[in-house]
Amino acid sequence: MKKAGKRLMSDSERAEKQPKTQKEKKTKKRPIRLVFSGLLCAGFICLAWAGYLHLTNNVIAPPDTRPDGPHNIVDQPPLDDGVTELPSDSEGRPVTPAGRREGVYTIILAGTDMDDVHTDVLMVAALDTKNKKLDVLSIPRDTQVAVKRANKKINGAWGVGMNARKGNKSEREAGAIQQLRAELKTVIGFVPDAYAVVDLKGFKKLVDAMGGVEFDVPQNMRYSDPVQDLYINLKKGRQVLDGDKAMQLVRFRRYNEGDMKRVEVQQAFLTAVFKQLLSVKHIFKLPEFAAIAQENLRTDLGLGQMIWFGQELMKLEGGDIVFHTLPGDPYAYYRSLNYVLVYRDEALKLINGTINPFTKQITEENVNISHLRDDGK
């Protein structure tokens, strides 16, 4: 049965949601069902590909899923993620491997910084096409991972993998995604099926193409770092953010509540992006969004698979899309660096209830949660 909610919800919003009356529960489907595809990374889903349907001969099919179940992982660098071929039927169509939940697909959504060294945004999305649900789990960039390097933040995995390989750009990017997959697996217990990564330039272009995004900035934001060419100056309050201001919003980190607040703001902004992209006025901009995606998106998904994803996303209502944040202590310090230390038991419960694509539960044996801190707690 469809949920009554027509809006995207974070964990806190869902907890506050009041029961609806029978009259309020009677919602109408959107009158327009265009082939709308979305994968907006940098923590943002929904890049449109519909305008390219008539330009491609790709088969519209679900993406490959990884048949290997959750298992232990060794330390970096670099790490083998154990990827194997997806089983196919006699006609070459993907089939759900044994041990997988039918119709569930997972994807890494990441956004890199200006230097393409760190992932400023990192999420894992699980699309359940059978039950019509999309769960998105945010991984705080300061999450501590069990690696040998001095800086143990998961946002450094991309740069480590990039520098671990020599060769051309595509070869180095392959090393980056391999390292990110491996370190992410230590935290969530499995390797997602696919990835989509976008840089800040592409993110800014998309927001500008949308005509800006209306958003309620939670506080005054001021910060400057000439080394990163980063200058943030936003006033508190509701306003329309263009691409540059939106970039300032998602990169701002100086919250009293730590990195968890940053994740909360990113999720709220993503909610606003979703609402605006799904509005009728943006339907005719889909080819423009597609061009931006084609130029700035790095993914192992084919165009046909993206279109297939879009078709499935269009079947969702707002309340079917739920955001979560990996639970942890955001105030831990180790060797003068601030970390988020994952609460293992709470994290496993959340992962198994949302993004786990396997029929078996992911257990503590499948993860390698790091808890290094200087205060002895």
C-alpha cells in the first residue's frame, strides 16, 4: 500500500509525522508519467535522461547486482572488492542471484571536492522495486575506518585510491572507486552494486539549470580557505540558492553539532532538490539536465540502466523516499583529528532494516568498525 506522505522525509521528520485521516490518505497519482531518470550525486539523486531515450539503442534493463554476500574484509591499500559477474538468463537479461532480495538494487552516491581528492558527500541508496521504496543512508565524511593511514576518515578513500595507481585518468579513477568500495564495505558490510560520482562543477551546473533551489538556510555561514579556493558567505533564512551558493551550503562544516548536522542539512537540501526536479516546470529541461550529467557524472551504469532506474523512481511517492544517517559519536578525537565513531549495533540494525540487499542479516562479523580515540572511552 502507498504511504500517505507526498514529501521526502528524513529520520527526524518521519518520527514527527502525525497519523493521517482516511480523507488525507486518499492521494492522487501524478498526472504525468514521463520516463524520468535520476542519479544526482554529490549526495543528490535525480539527474534526468528522458530527452535521450530516442538517441540510444541501449537496452533498458536493471543494473547488474553483486551476487557475493557480505563477508569479512582485509585492510587497505588497495583492496580487492570481490566483484563477480552477474548471472544472466538464456536471453542475457540480469537475474537476481541466490541470496539476494528480489528487485533490490544498491548504489554508491558520492560528490567529490574541487581537487577530486575527498568525497564531500557519501551516501548509499537502496531501491526496492518490488515494494516501491527508496532508502538513502548518509555516511558522515568524518566516519573513522579501519585503515593503516594516519588520517582514518572515510572521505580520504577516494584520493588514496586515486594515488595508488599510475596510468591515465580512467585507470586512476578505477583505483579511487575500488578503494572507496573497500573502505565503505568495512562500515556497511557489503559492496553496493554500482556507483555514481559527480564533482562540484557538475553540481553547480545542475542547480543553475534548475533556476536555483529554494531553501531555508539554518544559520549564518561564513568560512574562507584560499588554499581550496573556498569562500562561504550565506545568510540565515529562506532564499533561492544558485549553483555557487548551493555549493557553499553543502560544503559548510562549522556547526556546533558537528558533522551530523552537516549531513542533516545536506539531506534537507536534497529534499528540496527532489521536490523541485519533480515539478512540471522542469519537464522540458530534462535534455539539459541529461547533458550536464553526461559531461560530469562518473558511473559504471549504462545509459539504458539509468533510464530503467528513472522509470522505477517515477513510480515512487514522496513518502516512499526516506533518508537515514549512519549512527555514531561525532565528538571523538584521535591524534588531534575529529572523527565520527560508528555505533556498531545501532548501525547494523539500521542497515539491515534499510539498505541490506541480501536475504541474510549483516552481522558484526561482516564489518570492521574502528573505535580509536584518545580519551579512553
